[in-house]
Amino acid sequence: MPGLTPTAPAGPPPGPASGPAPVGPSPGPSSGLLRDRGFVTFWAGETVSATGVQISELALLLTAVVTLRASAFEIGLLNVARYTPFVVVSLFAGVWFDRHRRRPALIASNAGRALLLGLVPLAVLSGVLSIGLLYVIGFLLGALTVVFDVGSLSYLPGLVSQRHLTEANSKVQASYALAGIGGPGLGGLLIGILTAPITLFFSSATYLASAVSLILISRPEPEPEATDETPSIRTLIGEGIRAVFGNSILRNLATQSAVFNLFENVVTTIFAVYAIRSLGLSAGHLGLILGAGAVGALVGAALSNRITRLTGPGTALRLSTLAGCVSPVLLLIPRSAGPVALVILATGLAVHGASLTVFNVNALTLRQGITPTRLLGRMNASYRLLLFGTIPLGALLGGALASAFGLRAALIIGVCGLAGPIAWIPFSPVFALKNGYAS
């Protein structure tokens, strides 16, 4: 299921993050992004790898559930291993990307992820796959994903101009949604034919394709801003943290999202096991239901700009928060795998996906737009540290709740916890915003 990743609204933050981000190269006003070869190449690679991500997440999960017969608690530990690098690696990745070119690290991280995914089927064929090995591979995959995500968020604002940034983010989000539509269904089909571990070979190839697309971008990446000073790593990390927590809007959005992600991952950890073992869904049905969430995300990506223009950013964020937090209640209604149950589950995830994408497109554009280029890496890393730091806690909590109280009781607790971010609406300044995002 998609996660809520809100970012900062308009208005210059105090301290080191004041002022708009410098604009990068872009085609002329009449040409549009689709005639920008650099962006289109980047976008194509993101689209292909996003499909691979969807397939690999389902395949890794079912490798643990079906091949290794892992318990709900072990699934929680696997998610802990995958997301712990967001806490351990994020801040250092942010410092790196503010002092070096971003594209080489993006290429290397994709190549590394391709290699790691390829190790799983090889381990199965060799008879050496264990849940412990899956934890190690999950941790390393998570570390490379942190590097790629922080670098990608910081690279895109230099690839397109400020006026095209919302459109660029919408197109990338739409690709993620399209991948989510086809990826789980294709993954379920491939898993049914090839088994989950062997399907990971396909996902590995998509990461290689993404690496090649980045290599093919001909537009030179600017050198990072040079300074006469050589501040310590601690100073650089502190500057990125202040860029987030020194801004009341960023701070409110980040803390709201941290609470959401905590309970989103309680639900995510439990839901697949609950759907297969308690409701009796097949891998194909599970893929179709997850695909419905991606259909909703695609609709959200297509409508996000229009919704924001009609309502203003504050109202768009408020409505998407309400819908995103309440819609998972539908997951609690079905008690079997019948056709009506599939429709209810698919509807819940579709509304959830659409709401979160509307939120994410608006929030991500804000975060990129108000932060100077020299701070983008560290700001993104600091923000994501809080945002994703609760994910392993949620995964561990989900597994522990399922072990202690059973799958359904744990799912109910997670769904109730997802209503928590609604409490931010009355006091968070972001929900009162009426104007656009320009700094």
C-alpha cells in the first residue's frame, strides 16, 4: 500500500532553508516536458524500474510467506531489515548528495539492487536460502534504496525548471501508479508460473534498465556549489535537520506523516498474511487488489493539479488526509475471499491510493521548491529520516501485535491508528494555505 509522504507548503522557511531553489535547465515555455529528452529518458527509466519494484516487493514477500513459510513476526522482522537503513543511512546519504554529483550514485545503486535481487533465486536453486539471508538481502536493498531515493529527489529539480517541477512530479507519480496497476498483477502471474524467487530475475533486469536510462541522459549535471569552508559531517547534518525542523510547516507535515507511516506499516505487514491465510486469497487475487490501489493512485496523479487549482493546497491536503486515513476501514469488512469481498478490498485500497497520491504530489513539489539546491540532499534525508524511521517500528509492531492477538485484531489496531494524522488538521498551518506554492 502506498505511504503518506507529505512535504512542505509555500512560504520561505527560516534559517538556512530560506529562499527558493535555483532552477535547472529546461526546455522553452512552449515545448513542455515531453520534448525534454533528458527528463523523458529519466522518466522512462523510473517507469520501468517502478514496475520491477512492485513485482519484487510481492515476490520477496511471497518468498518469505510461501517458500520459507515465515510467520507474521518474521515478516515484520523482514520489513524492519528493509527499512532500518532509512534511519541509519539517510543523513549520510544527504550529506553525500549535497557535496557530489547525484547521477553516478543513482546508477550505482540501481546496479547494486539488480545484483542483490538476483542472489535470491540463485540461493533457492543452491538450496541455501534462509530467512536470515533474506534479512541481510533486505537490509542491503533498503540501504541502496535510500541512496537512490534521496538522490533522485535531489536530482530531479536540477533536471527540470521550477515551473515544470509540479508536472514532472505528477508524471513520475503517475508512472509509479501505472507500475502499481500492472506490477502486482504481472507479479502474481509470474509467481504462479515461475515461483516467487525465480520471478526476482525479472525485477533485477528492470533495475539494470533504469541504470542504463540514467547513463543515456546527455545533459551534464552541474557541479555542487563550492565553498571555502570544510564543515564537519556533524555540522552538515545539523544544517539539514534545521532546514526541516526550523520550518513549522515542514515540521508539522513530517511529524504527521511519521505517525501515519507507523500505523500504515502495521497494516501493510499484516494485510498480505491476513489476506492469504485468513481470507483465503490467492497470490493472483492479492496482486489484483494491490493493483486496485495503484489504479486509485493513477487517478490521484492525473487529478492532483486540477484539485489543487480548484481548492487551494490547504484544502487539497486536508481532504486527501481525511480520505487516506479513513478508507482502510473497508479492509476490515470482508471475512472471506468471495467476489463481494474482493470488490470491497479493492475499493478501500483504490480510495487510499488516490488520496495519498494527491497529498504526495503537492507535498513533494513544495519540499523541492522552497529548498535551495545546496540543501536538497540533506533536507530530503532529514525529512525522510523522520518519515521512514517509523516504518521499521510499524513493521515490528505489526508482527508483535499479530503474534500476541492474532491477525485480525492486529489489523483492527493498525486501521484505528491510521486515523491519528487527522488530529493535525485543526492546528497545522499547512491546512490553512489558500495560495500557490511559489516561494
